[in-house]
Amino acid sequence: MARFLFTTWEGGGHVQPLLMAAADMIARGHDVLAISDPANAGDAAALGVPFRAWTTAPFQTGKSRDDDRLRDFEADNPMAVIERLLERVMTGPAGAYAHDVLEALDAFPAKVIVTQELLLGVMVAAQARGTKLALLSANIWSLPNLAGAPPFGAGMAPAADDQEKAMHAVVAQMARGLFQSGLPALNAARAAHDLAPLDDLFAQFEAADAILLATSPAFDFAPDPLPAPFAYVGPYLADPAWVEPAPLPEGDAPLVVVSFSSLYQAQEKTLRNVIAALSALPVRALVTTGPTLDPAEFEAPPHIAIVRSAPHGAVLNQAAAFVTHAGHGSTLRPLMAGVPLVCLPMGRDQNDNAMRAAHRGAAITLSPDAPPEKIGEALTRLLDDPAYAEAARALGAKIASDAEGRCAGQALESLL
């Protein structure tokens, strides 16, 4: 038995997979402690993972739109999103995260720290204490330091020739430059623990003994083989603890399930356009709003049920199509059930997830500003053309196989 310290922050879909990996380590006989925002205490309790809240580092006590400290929906360009990430998660509070982790290690001397990849302060603490460090990314890799992968954010397909490879490399290098404004705050946190200053923010990632991608290589566009210390460990996906059962609309018409982010992304207009499109189609629909939107804010005819949450694991087995913002879990779980997608990506990793599904013929991607008519046309095409469902089943079977063979536990034990 060894001690493993898991750390993350309330940022939506990456919390559940990291806690699932922590629960796996408990099942393998290890002693585990998770540190995150108080808002995630219930998620940890549902999986039987011992929990401790951040104290010095910033934290959220709830999951509503008012609790969101990143508020990237207010940013109007990619640079503004990066600045928020740096100031509010990655480097601005790096010293505070390092303080809390070192304090936790005094009471819980872990052999390995496992952290979400944006918490650079946790990496500083691991390096200062000389503790083994693993990063666990619960989606495709989102930072510009993985050579050979398409640049993150814009939804690019794999490079088709040397010219496109060169263009991808230039875009990635430009993205690396945008993150360097966080270097002074990172170096201040390092100096507080007698670590030498860095001249590149991404040099901090060299402290990681392993970088584990909790996604499916069958889904991703990353290079094969992955360069060390990157490794795929398979997707960790499940319904979150706050999900409740929901009745489906009656009838035998095809079922369309709609789900947008569990975080707030100013998605009300897009959701209303989706509901308007579904209102005119001969289908049944189940629309889940998530914890940040009130179902009472939306009106719909009887063949559309609007609820806050539903157990997607069960509902997807009856679905013919899925409409989504294309978050990682919201893309992979329908595919694993053989359900094709209409994707309306709104930022973060969503353009890239949508491209990965559409590139394999399993999805249609639209702008989040698409009018109801365009959404209705896409859904009709998805339901009428069996090629989309066939592609979803083929891709989903590979993803499901990777999920069944997920191996973060083995990878983490190898660090001991």
C-alpha cells in the first residue's frame, strides 16, 4: 500500500474522471486523499474518496453560474481566455496551491501526487518536496507542448502534408508565447520554495514523471506513438453524483437527447434554438440543462421534456441522436452507445472534440449561433442517413474498448 494525493479544481468535466481514478487506487489497496473545491466534496463522497478542501488556494462552494470563478464566457477572444486561466488557475494562485499541497503532505505524506494538468502550483509543491508527480488530463491534451498534435482550440484536422505540419507547428509556437505572461507569477511561487526560475512556462511540466491522457487513442489525433512521458490510460466516464432520474416523453418516435455544459457558457440562446428545431420535428426529445440553468426558463411542446439532469448512461441506450456542445464526456459517451451527434461547440476543447467525431463521419458540426432551421436540417440528415449511426457505432466500439481497458492505476503504481 502507498499513499496517493489527488488534486483538482472545480472546472466541470475533469473532476469526475480524476476522482474515479482516485477511487480505483483505493480499490487497488492504496491510501488516497483528494483535494479540491468544497463544491466537489459530494462528488468525492459518492465515490468513497477521502476529501480535503482547498483553504489558501481559491475555491468554489457551489456549481452555479454565480460560483464560477473562471467566467470564461465573459471573454471575447482566445487571449482573454488564456489570461483568465493564467490569473485564476494556472499561475496567479500557484503559490497558494503550493502552500495547501505542502501543508497536506505534512499530514498525509504521499508517495505520488496526481493533479489536473492546469495546476502548476501543485507541480511546484511536488518538485519542492521531491515527490513523484503525475498529471491526469481528463480529455485530449489542451496545451501547446505536445509535438505532432493539431493545435488546440480551433478544431483542426490532422495535418495532411508537410506544409500543414509546418503551419501547425507555427500556430503551436505562437500559442506557447501567449502563456508566457504567467511566468513571473510562476517563478515567484518557485522562488518561495527555493526552486530556480524558469525561462519558459512549459518547462514546469518537465517536473512530471508521467502525463496520463484519460481519453481514447481511437478518438484522438495525437501522434503515434506518444512521446514520453505522455501515455493514454483510457477514458474515465460516468454520470456525476448530482444526476437524478428523469422520465422520457411518451411515444415511439426517435429519441433525441440534448445536453450542454455542466458549466455556464451563456448557452441559453443556443439551447432555445435547439428546442425550437426539435419542436418542428417528428421526434421525442429529452433536454438536460445542467446545474447552471433552470429548466423553468425554457418552454417546449409536450414531446420535449426539459429537466435539469438525467442518467445519460441509461438514456443513451434508447437515443437515436445527441445534440451537444461537444465537451469530452458529452462526445465520447454518446459515441460509446453508437449514437451520432450534432455538435454546437462553444469554446474550450469543444471545437477539437467536434472535429474528432466529424472527421470519422459520426457527427455534424454547426456554429453555436446556428438558427433552428439549420439545426433541424442537421438532425434530419443525421436521423435519415444511416451512415452517421454506422460511423458512430464503429468509432464508439473502439472507444468503449479503451474504456474497458483503462489503466491509470497501473500507470500510477509504476511510479512507486
